[in-house]
Amino acid sequence: MIGVVARRLLSAVPVLLLVSLITFGMMRLIPGDPAAAIAGLSATPQQVQQIRQDLGLDQPFLTQLLHWYGGLLQGDLGRSILLGRGVFASVMERLPVTLALSAYALVLTLLIGLLAGILAALKQNTVIDQLAMAFAMIGISLPSFFLGLVMIIVFAVHLGWLPTGGYIPLTEDPWGWFRTSTMPAVSLALLQAGLLARITRSTMLEVMRQDYIRTARAKGLSQRSIIFRHALSNAMIPITTVVGIIVSLLISGAVVTEAIFSIPGIGQLLTQAVLNRDYPMVQGGLLLVTGFLVLVNIGIDVLYAFLDPRVRYE
Amino acid sequence: MLMQRSILASCGLAAAIALPLSPAAAAPFSCPSRGGDLVFGQEANVNSLDQMTSSTISTRNIAMNIYESLVTRDENNKVIAELAESVEEAPDRLSYTFRLRQGIGFHNGKPMTSADVAASFDRYKRIGLQRSTLDNVQGWEAPDAATFVIRMARVQPTFLEALSSFSVPIVIIPAEHKDDPPQQLRPVGTGPFRIAEFVPGSHAKLVRYDGYKPNTAYEERTGFGGYKAACLDSVTFRIVTEASARVAGLETGELQGVEDVPTKSVEALKKDSNVTILPLENWWIQIALPNTAQAPTSDLNFRKAVQAAIGAEDVMDAATDGNYRLNVGFQYPNQPTYTDAGKETYNINDPEKAAALLKQSGYKGEPITILTNRDYPAMYNAALVMQQQLQAAGINAQLRVVDWPTSVQMSQKVNSTEWHFFHSGWGTQPALGALATMQFLASPGANYRPRDDKGDPDVEAAWRDMNDLPTEAERNAAFARMQKLVLERAYAYPFGSLTKVQAVRANVKNFKPFRIPRFSNVWIAK
Amino acid sequence: MSETGALPLEVDLAGPAAEPKRRSPAWATLRRLFRHRLFVTGLILFGIIAVMGALAPWITTANPNRLAMRNKFLPPGGDYILGTDNFGRSLWSRTVWGAQLSVIIGLSVVALNAVFGTLIGALAGYFRRVDNLLMRINDALMAFPAILLAIGVTAMLGPSTLNVILALGIVYIPRTARIVRASVIVLREMEYVQAAVAAGAGHWRILRHHILPNAMAPMIVQLSFLFAYAVLSEATLSFLGLGAVPPTPTWGNIMAEGRDFMRDAPWIICIPGVALMITVLGLNMLGDGLRDVLDPRLRIQQ
């Protein structure tokens, strides 16, 4: 098992290398430079030129690339131009925000998605099934940025129940965190809950048609025991895969959601970095984020093998 | 001595010096009520509070409540002393002697001395964004703890005006912070508030600095200086990028103050008795600049045709959703250097005249690129209307919408063939005065992008006069000449001045609209 | 655009058909499709939008880009059936033209994927020698958070309709390729393919006649969902200011411009938002129907 994990980790290295090369090349091909972004609106051309010189943006492409990999080898991800701080420190500062929000969204996703999926499967072809599936269908069809904006209009502007945006850390004020995180978490979760509900329903239905469930039923086991002991535990396997995919979706989701709700997470950090041409931040930040996602996927695979004894690596 | 006096008077420093002579007016400001946390909804993200290396408005909004400078500007943009008690110009105009106010301490508890001032200037000279301010300076010294002397390499009549600029001010920091790298200055200043917490992208919390010593030369806050006191316990700047969210936050009381209220929301907010609307007039000059390095914008008749085609009302209406003032030129009517020289070029709105000029220019329907960005909606909106007006005059105008950094880079390229008109907004510089504004139109870097970056000699001559003529009257006359030249030769199309609306809850008192949200002398009525 | 990642999910489970299907006459499949309630509902919903887009020049009178400052912020009803935006432009015109652009962009992304996704997937799945190289590049592109990759690519190429199509192509082709590859790998080992190899058929012939036709069903299902994601992603990119150049009337552009006024003129963002939802909903239902009918392994008794 350890060997397998090690091999998976090793195979991630060329992927991350490619990621960093693509990022580096892409950022240098984007027109515009960080000087104009740092200078802001009211700067004079001289000020912009001054920043450009200070940043040493006139070095050749290859020199910059070698410099970046040289730093990387020494474990140095570089320093953000815009924030003036280390890339690693900046990412680590923002990561808890996105993780807390994602965890909240994941809990909502699991609660709503599993519940709706199981109910729909059990009450197949009833009104409950249809309602659950209609909900799931709407969930996967609602653009999350539109949902976010509509929620702001309804719950913050007109009803005044929830704050319009901003973020209060969980460690500082749990109730404040709950109030500021609920709308973003819901707008992240709805799509994923829809996905999960659909998958849960179809997997449950498939599992329940299997011979061993029929046998269990024939043996007169209670419906409840069948569902929880047999059907659900077998359905967990594809569901775990889905959860893995959902986790990797959260960063993408965070980009839009954090922008709309002014949440200082990793999504905002990276979007701002791309838009402001903060080269070191984009290069280092994306490498960390993709590295994290690769780790999550390996973790999910291990969990998958653990849940399903039939899955064994060659 | 006579000389010194006149110069100082002209710079508006007279107030600081003449204070002992001024009639003992009412007692200085004192807080009618103390305490409370004020949450201010700020539009734009803040990345760094390093006031020496950042020129963004969002940084200044927060940092200028923390830091102070030797000299700054008052409510009417006159030069005043802040951390200095007095400023003395030598008769040969080759040195300036600053006497520092006594008993001032930094937020870290250390007293401020001339060594700190010298260290601040050292850092600014090394990495400060506007370090060209110190180009004519030979050096500085601190003969004693309360005296700071700047020695000039050559006479610069406008030196104090430049030194007091709040664009990227030379703020005074503790000497031990002088080697802090760019963007990483530790936020310790001498202002009435000190930083308690700063999370880039989220919020900054300032708390009252109990050791603050107000400038007793004044009775009230004025501009960036004056008699300042922190009545509030704390101020939280929260980044709220959605305009609707800011407005809603203000209505519910979640925010006590906001900036940049959309005009459309102002109508509704006016009916809310819990909210005070504070329009900040003359926030920026909406402007478009031609690229004179390439045809057909290199042709005077073509540029004048465009000038004739523009209707400023519609452009400004779109840019601001209705909250604007028509304005000629590069200064505002309330400023001392304001002039309407060249007004016959403004707001002509005559497609037929434009078509006639177009014919003279030999324009044959080549596509014309209007470069703008969507990061600043006002610029995008103005460009959209300009496009329609040019099309109505028979010009094949196309929009090129990129993001702000790209548009700046494109517009600054020498002899660019990618664009013909570039949309911008001039905010801080016009507010600082004619000198700060017109540097946009002087080479190198003149914004009308002359061929090979060599500016129109007549314009350049006027610019030199604006800087070098000995008296203020002469320099102002040079400004009027430069503005007239620029407008008549259509090197810039200033559309008018944009109003930015700030708003606070009705119980927030003495919050006056200004270029930064100032929180000294602001209190919450109980 | 969190929607993007949903892609592998739908199809990982769809997987390759377990066994080569007997070719049923096309009309029988069609008849089954048109008896499928979800499919028909989806077709109607999407059809409304598509027809609106196709007829845009004839069913709108106002030029979608014509400014009329005096008519700004008119609510729906009255002279303008869907109201006007902050420039007094007709929202009906802009939304209808936006529909056209959404459908064109969606179709183009689908076409790009159908061609390049199939090509890359088939090559990687069939020829083991190129598999490793192609899949590593694929993995790297898929390792990026999809939206950031799209933002980066559009920022690099500059905002335009064509570049949005390219950016979405770069984001989605690796995902499509991976699915095709999975089908091809399974089919390659099938007895009837091995028999064709033994009979001396060329690689190209085997791919074209024996493998790809049988990989079509999951492909079609995949592409119908892809259509939905492409429309959504395009709207998201435009909303973020990285889509087609404004004032081009795309739904994302309209919503982005209406964002500052959502408190006092909510119709500006709600009208294109609802149109977007109807489109995606329709396409998802269509995809569900296609999957049920074309890919029986996944059909669950209705």
C-alpha cells in the first residue's frame, strides 16, 4: 500500500512540472504588467516606469524562468509583487478561509445530496422522487454566480437577514462566521448537492437490483437494515469518488463565489494575482493549489481501495 | 526674511507660522462623544499599507489615517505644516529648515525625532514611488533632534508644493523601519489611529492611538492635517466590492459609512432618514487622449473633428449615471489655478462641423480604435458613448476593451499602432493642482503619445515655464497657456468632472467628504 | 464555472458501453427519444432559446447596442417588453442576441471537443506509445482549477468571442479526450476488434470502423452535457469581464453591467440569468434523456 502511494506521489511530479511550465509561459504571454496594476488609477507614467524598473521586469524570459526554478529547488516559492510577502505565507494565510467555507459547503452537499438521493431511490417513481430529482436538476443548472447575486438581493438587501458579504473567521466569532459563510456555502453547495443526489439515486437503484440485496430481502431482513447495512455501504464507493471530484471543484467554485461575497480566500488571491499580473503569486500559488488537489485525489484513491477490497492496484 | 515670508505666504504656510499672531479663536475641537466602532465599506481591495510605495487610492484611504507627513495639504489644497511646526526657506532658496513639533510619538511608543524624519526620507529616496520629488535635492541633515534641513542642488520654486503632495506622500516612519523592503513597510506612524489588524482582501481595523498629540496650531481638522482627535474607539475598513452590497449594508446599519454609492441608489437612499448622503464633487476628470504617433490621430483636423463630435453631457451622463459637472480643462472651478482657457473647444456636439473637419483631414473610413477597460466602469461607459458619437459623425470607431493593466501598458508604448484613443480618469493629480496634472502632458511620457515621445515644443515650453518661473502668478499664467494649447491642438479630451458619492449613517457626525475617508474628529452620536 | 469539473463525473459512470451494441435502426432510437419525457421537455426548453437566437434579426426591432440615455432603467412592461439597462438599451434585444451568441459558442466548443477530444482520446487509447505523453499533458491541464485556466488563457489571448471558444476548448478537450480514451482502451481488447487485427486490418480502419462507432454513444451523451457547461462557463467568463468584448450582448456581459444596479434595477441581471438557467436546464434534461436512451447500461427504470 505504501509503495503504491509512493508511486502515485512520484507520478505527480512530472504533472506538477508541466503545470508550472504552462503557468510560467502563460503569465509571460499575458499583455500588461504588474507595474500598472500596483500603480493604480492616479499614478503618473513616471511612477509606473519607476515601479517597472524596481521590479526588474526587463530581464529576459529564460533568466526569469531559471531564477524561478532555482528558488523552487531551495524550497522558495518566491515573493508576491503585490502583497510584498512570501507566496507560501500568503497562500497558507488564505487557505483556512477557503477550507472552512469548502467544509461548510461539503457538509451541506452531503446532507442535502445524500438525503435527496436516498429518498428518491427509496420512493422511486413517486412525487418525492420527482421533487428530489427536479431539485437536483435545478441545482446543476443554476449558475452559481447568478444564485449568489439573487441571494444577496433577497436575503441581504430586501430581507436583511444575512450580511451582504465580508468574512469573519470561525476562530474569532463562530456565529459571525456562520452568518457570513451561509450564503456563499449554499451557492457553492447547491450544484454539488444536485450532482450528488443524482449519483446517489442511480447508484442506490443499481445496488438494490443486485442479487445479494434480493437475497437479503428474501431472507426477510428489515427494509432499514437492508438500506443501511447493504445498499448504502455499497453505494459509498461511487459516492466517495464523487466527493473527491467535489473537493477538487471547490477551488474553482471559490473563484467566483469569493469574488461575489468579498471573501479573502484562495480563489480571490489567485484571481487577483492573475488580473494584476503578480507573476510569482500565480506561479507559486497555482503550484501549491494543484499540488494540494493532486494529494486530495491520491487520498481519495487510497480511501477507495480501502472501501472496496476488490480494487487493488496492479 | 521678506523673501521668505512671501514665499511661505504663497504656499499657504502663513497659517502655521502666523498662528501666535492670530486672534485666539474658539477652543480647539473636542469630541462631543467618544467611543464606538465605525465600519466603513470600501470599494477596492488593498494589498499593502506601504504608503511610500503604493499610489493606489485604496491604500491611501486607510494609510493616511495612520501616517502623517512633515507638510501636507489643507481642505482647500493649500500647503500646510503637519509634523513640522514651521518651515523656513533660505533667502537663496537652496535650503529648507523644518522645526519639528515636540512631544510627538510613534504608535510603538518611541518619540519622533529628526533622525526618524531623515530615515524616512532615506527610505523614500531609495524606493519611494514619487522619488523624483527629491531630484533637485542635494541631501538632508538633522542638526539637532528637533530640526531637519533639506539642501537643494538647484532652486525649485515649486519644491514645497511637490513635497506636500498626497499622491504618494513622504510619510514619517520610525528610523528602524527604513530598510523595510517595498510594499512591506511595517504600519507604524504618528497619526490619530494605529493599526490593530490587517487582512489583505478582507479588512483593516484601526484603533485610537492614545498617545496622539494634536497639532495645536489649528482648531479643527483641515484637509489631511489640522487639529485631529480620535473620537471613535476603532474604525474597520471592510472591503465590499459589490456596490449593492455596500448600499444594503449601509441601510441595515451593518456598515456605518460607504464610498462610491451608485447614482441609481442615491435616489432611494435620500428617502432614508437614517442615512446621510455626502457627494464628493470633482472626484476625477473623465478624459480621453489621442495617440498622435499614428494616423489619422496624428492629424490636427482629424483630432479637431473628434473634438467637434463630442457631446460632453451624454458622455458624462453615461460615465456617472447622472452625477457629474461639466468642466472645462484640467482643474476644478474651486481651485485657485482654475482657468477656462480653451473653452471654445469643449462640448461642441456638432456632427456637421465634425464631418466638415473630417473631410479636410482626408479621413477615408479607416477603423479607429478606442482603448478602454472594464475595471473602471466610468471609463468603459464614457468610451461607449464616445464611440457612438464618433460613428454619428462618420468615423468608423471600434471599441477595444481590455483590463486596466493592459490598457496602461498599451497606452504607454512609444509609437504604438494598436490604438487611437485611450480612456482614463485623472483623480489625484488634478486635486493636487495644475503642476501635478500637467505632468501627464509633458514629455517624456506625455499621454497624447507624441511620435518618439518627443512632445510638442510649444507645450513643452509652457510646461517648463509652469515649473521654473519665479512667481506663482507667472506660473499660473503658464498653466493657462499650456491648457489652451493642449485643448486647441486637441491633445486631450477632458469630458467633465465626476462626482463620487460617499454616505454615512445619520448618527455619524462630522464626516466630511474628502479625497480619503477621514476618521479623526468623527463621532457617533449617542 | 465550478460546473466544469462536473464533466468527468457524468461520464466516468457512463463509461464505455459494456459490449458493442447491435445497431438499431435510427428511427427506433428517435422514437424512444421522443417518448422520453425529460428529453422532450429539455428539447422544448432549449429549442425556445435556440429558435429565439436564430431568429434574432427578425424578432428584435431595437439595435441591441444602440444607446438611448433618456430611456435608461425602464422596468419591464411598457414600451420595452423586458425593460432597458443603464444605457437605455433594450433588454429584449440584448437577451435575444445573447441567446444567439450562447448557442454559437456552445456549439463551437462542442465541435472542437468532438474533433480534437476524439482524436486525442483515440490516439492515446489505441497507440500505447503516445498514451503516456498525451495523458501527462492532459493531467497537467486538468490539474488546473478550470476557471483559473480559462481566465489565464483568455487574458493571454485577449477578450473576444473566438478566444473564449479556444479557452473553453483548452479547458474541456482534455476531459473529453480522457473519456474517449477510456472507451477505446476497453473496445480495443474486445474479441471482434482482436479478430479484425488478426485478419490484418489497418489501424486506421479498425479505429474508424470498429472502435469509434461503438464509442459514439457515451460521446454524444458527454457532448450534450458539455454544451450546457460551455454555455455556463461562457456566461461566467463574460461576467468576470473575460468573455466576448463588451458591448457585445452576451448574457454574462449584460449581468456584469447590471451588477451595480441589482439593488434598484434587478431586472437587468435577472432576465439574462433566467434565460441562462432555462438553457442549461434544457440541455441537462436533453443529456439525461440521451443517456437513458443511448446508453442502456445506465438506464434506470423510469
